[in-house]
Amino acid sequence: MKYLYHFLILISAVMLAQKQPNVILILTDDQGIGDLGCQGNPWLKTPHLDAFYKQSVRMTDFHVSPYCAPTRSAIMTGKYPINNGVWATYKGRDALSGNPTTMADVFKQNGYKTALIGKWHLGDNYPSRPTDSGFDVVIQHKAGGVGELSDYWGNTYFDDTYFVNNEPKQFKGYCTDVWFDETMKFIDTNKNKPFFIYLPTNAPHSPWNVESKYAAPYKHLEGNTIVNADFYGMIANLDENFGRLNQFLIDKNLLENTIVIYMTDNGTSGGYSRNGKLGYNKNFSGVKGDKNEGGHRVPFFIRWPNGKIEGGKDVEALTAHVDLIPTLASLCQLKLPKQADWDGIDFSALLTQKKDKVQERTVFVHHRQDWRPPMDIDETCVMKEQWRLINGKELYNIHNDTKQQHNLASQYPEIVALLLRENKQFVANAKRKSEYIELPMSTIGSKIQDEIKLTIQHAIGEDAGIWKCEQVAEGIKNRNNTHALEVEKTGEYQISCRRWPKECPGTILGIPKENPKNLFEYKTIKPTKVRISIANQMLEKEILPTDEEVNFRVHLDKGKTLLVNDFVEGKETYGVYYTYIQKIN
């Protein structure tokens, strides 16, 4: 009897595990509300996603942030960008603060195998890397895009070097193909366990690089009907890869018990012109970066046949990126940390048709492309049911006025006053949080990451940001020069200041010996010194003609500090492009 009892317990555990659904969350980059055939686009062909659309439940009033890193932070933490500290895409405000509980942490704590494959853009150093944030397997490019200056030098979308659990590895093929190939490999390895895969592609983010066969059907439309054929081609390639993944799930007998979500991270970047004369935007105004509807209303399709989430149904409830953790936790019956304070709601009952509406709620859009916090009212959008309050002054009924051409603020002052009160309380609560006040920090002196790499892309300062390898190659000067650090252990540290990254070395006053893929025209700069300031120490060294880096040895006590580092050229100073820090004693 004892053995029969244990056998029944084992069978029950297996049956429970089989009931727990797998989850694949696909997040594309810069694909807007109108950049799909199933969304009414008259030119773009997306047959596989159109078929998925017909099988899915569609949240038709789903909102994110107008830029990519803030959206990703809200998805991963369940908190608005103003509450998690990631409200920009550079300048030190594109990394998670305070080691928050992430979506991946929640799945991992509930027995799931977890993977991130593609774009993270929430920190390149410990403790903000995806490997620090709940993911067992990570295959990624760095920073905000393939080929950015914080990524591996020479990446172009084709035959690139990506990072596998933080170690560089050469891959063959087109980036989107690689992400989907690796996703299927991960599934094949872990198909007998519940798995959570976060698949955030860098496509169709610029630069718009894709094989010509994908863009060719749209070239004749470019410039007179659509904005960019290569942008459409990248989406066509995405669609093809989605079809491959869907067929793979069928072949592996996994489709029925796998939750698949397809969504995007902000409004379109290449599918609609700001003047509205080119492209298609589902009759909304606003594109990436805008507070108008097209900047943050995005497609959201979800399918789970075993959970009865299927059948081509539209759900019109106002929902948002911060809702995903509580909603998926409910669908997957996950235990949540007791101390969690998500900003979102659980809308799973809408998906399973147990309810036809959720409690009235308000959704907030606050972000700012700067290290400074988002403004309280200016450059904001506050949403409640059909109402949209822009910058505290413009009120639109989005149901009747999708183009947001008729400001109704004077006709409905009570609605304006209500939304302003709710926004005031929301911002007041945000200002009490450490994430609002303290900068995200890279940790030095930790055994978890022996050496950290800082780049000018993430440096804090008053200049506009730079983020492209070609800008470094051209020697473009930028005054952003400050990095927030946390010293884990008191000791001696080496700070190495460089013009070129370690994977493509060259002298500070010269150029690298190699030009991977023959991409750039290298130009020299002529600084004479490097100057750093850290922990009440200011140091300066001359640059010798043979120097690939200028090294400073500093004693640092445990705690928080700021590093300021500059090249000095006469009376001019400008930020160091690449800085490496490690503990040496």
C-alpha cells in the first residue's frame, strides 16, 4: 500500500505539471498598431500572424510606453517606468534598479525553466543583466539594438556575435532567424518541463537591415505609399519565423498547452510618417515616442487552446504592460511573492470569458529621455475608459476621435479635474520610492561579474545621447561622462579608459587594426590626457602614442559613488567611450 500511495502521489504530480502551461512571450521592437495585415494594413503581407490573430483573443485597447526600455521594464517588473526607474533608453536610466522581482523570477520560483532570447535593454552589468533577473538561459545582444556601441563591435544583423549567458559566441545567419532557431532549441531541450520564454526581437528596429527578398515586394511603394520597404521586409521575416515556431509547437505536440503572446513595445518607427501622408496606423495619430494613441497603443494577441483562450475574439477593456505578471500568474496558477506591489491588474477573467469587463481603472504614461525624472504633468498621458488627457490640458474621447483632433477639455472640466487628481496622487506615490530618486548602479568588486564595461551610450550628462558604433568610429565627441557605481567590497580597483572596445582594439590616438565586415571609416581623435574623478579622488594621466588604454589604480570603500571620466583635448573635455573596471586587490 505504501508503494501504491507514493505511485499515486507521483502520478498526481505529473498530471499537475502537465496542466501547467508553457509560456512564450514574443515582443517585437518598433512595430506599431498598424504594422500587420490582420490590423488592416493594405500592403503588408503577414499570413502566419494573420492566422494567429484569427485563433487568438485580442486586447484591442492595450497600452505600453512610447519607448522600448520603459515598456520592457514595466513588463518585467509589473510596475510603471516611473516606479521602477527605467524611463529612458540611455543616459543611465535604462537599467533596472534595486534587484526587483521580475516576471522571470516569478516563473522560476514556480518551477519553470526560463529563457531570454533577443533584446533585453534593461542593463548590461550586474545586477541588472537578464542572468541576474531570473533567466536560466540567455542569448542576447547588448544595449538597445544589434550594432549599437555597447553591443559587440561589428554586429550588423548578419553572422553576428551575441552573448550566451554573458559570454560572446559567434552565430551564423540573420538575427531574427537566430532568435527563433535558439528558441526552438531551448524548447526541444526543455519540452518535458514547464518553460517560460521571453522572446523580444530587435526587429523591426532600425537600422532596417534585411535580406532583399523580404523587402522586394514593397520597394515599388517606398516613398509614395509607404515609408520604408526594408521595415516591411523585417516584419515579413518576423512573420515567416513566427510560422516556423508555430509549426514546431504543432510538431512537438506542445501547441495546445502553450500560452503564446504576440505584442509590440511601442508605436511604429517606420510604418507611418508623422504627417500622416505615408503608411498605415489603423487611423490613430502618433508614432514611437508620442503621447498620442499611436505612440503607445499596440497589438496584443494571446492564445492558449487548453485554457480556452482562442477563437478570434476582441476584448476592448483598457489594459497595459503592467498587467502581464498578475494576469499570467493567474492563468498559470503561480504563487506570487507576498511583498510584491504590482501596479497592474489581473485581466485573465476577460480572456477566459468568466467576466466581460474589469473594474474601472486609470492607466498612466510617464517617461523622459533623460536621467531626470519624468515631468509631473507635461509630456504625459492619463487614460480612463474612453478618455485621454494629454499634458494635463488636452482631453480626447478616443472612441469618437481616434485621430485626437478635437480637444474636449473645456466641455468636460470635471473629467480633466478627476484625471489630474489621480495623476497627482500617482506621481506623489512614485516620488516616495528609491527608484525615482536613486540612479541605477553597476556593481564593481563582485564575484558574480569580475569586470564591468561602461560605455558613453549609458553615461549621464547634458548632451544628447550617442549610441552607434559609427559615431565612435567617426570620433564624434559627447560630453556625457558620469556613471553610477556601487562598490561591493573595499579594495584596490583598476579603471581602464579606452577609445575602442576590447574586442576591436586600437590605440587611443589611432585606429583599430581590424575593421570587421569593413563597416566603418575610422577617424582619429587628439586628446592629450585622460581625467577621472571618483570617491573624492581626481586623477589625470597623459596619453602616450602607444596607449590602447589609460589605467588608474584607485582605492574605493564599500558604498555608492559616481565615476566621471573624460578625454582632455586642450580646453575641451568629452566623455570616454569605453571604460572597464575590475577589482585587483
